Amino acid sequence: MHAPAFDFDAVVRDMPEARVGRGLNYAEKGWASLVECSPQGVLAHVLGERGIAFVVEVSAPDASDARCTCEDFADTGLRCKHVVATVKTVLDADDETLKDADERLPRLLDMLEMEERDDAFALVERARRDPVLLRELEGEAAADA
């Protein structure tokens, strides 16, 4: 297994129905991009309606430990639609998708090191928390492959 054992009902318990619905819509649209995924936790970049990607981290089965960089989460500390989208994306993913997410950053690091980038590790660490940088680096790596 490449992901935490999320309990979707526990994740959405006591959440406003509209928030859950928007999160499910984000997941259905493919707006949650899994960056890291292992039994210890998930890191995802989730695109919002305004085109801004937020960073979500979650590992507890009920997402009680979730964190998101969105304003709603910062203001309330409550699980947001981006957390719902992340959990739903993980639950709907097949094993190959989860394995690919688990290997995403190590693969990027390997590609940057093959380019003999002295800053490869630092770039990958920054890209974990910077969706725009991650897309740029992966685009460069794909173009060079």
C-alpha cells in the first residue's frame, strides 16, 4: 500500500456540505496533484478556482492532522475543500498512480542530478512546497529526456 488508510466518512464528518461538495468537484476535475504519497502521509498540490495551487499535507485516517496553505485553513484551522480533494484523489487512485506519486520527487531529483545540477536537492525541496516550481522543473526534465 502506497498511501495512508483514509476514512472518508471521518474526514468529512462535521464539515459543511457545500465545502465537501466543492472538494469532491476538485477531485473529479483532477485538480489535486499527488506530489508525495506513502503510508506515512500525502503531500499534494491542489488547484483552486482562481488558478492558485495550494499545498496540502495529511496523514491521519480522519485528516485531523491536515494542513493546507489556503486562506480558509489559515483563518479557521478546519479541514478545507483542498483536504477533501486530496483525500478523495488518494482513495480513488489505483496502485500504479500511488506508486508513481511516491516516486515523483525522487525521479525529479535523479533527473536534475543527471544534468549535474549542484542545487538539485535544494530545488526538489523547494518544489515540494512550490507548485509552480515543481511544474517548471518537471517540464524542463521532460523536455530534456
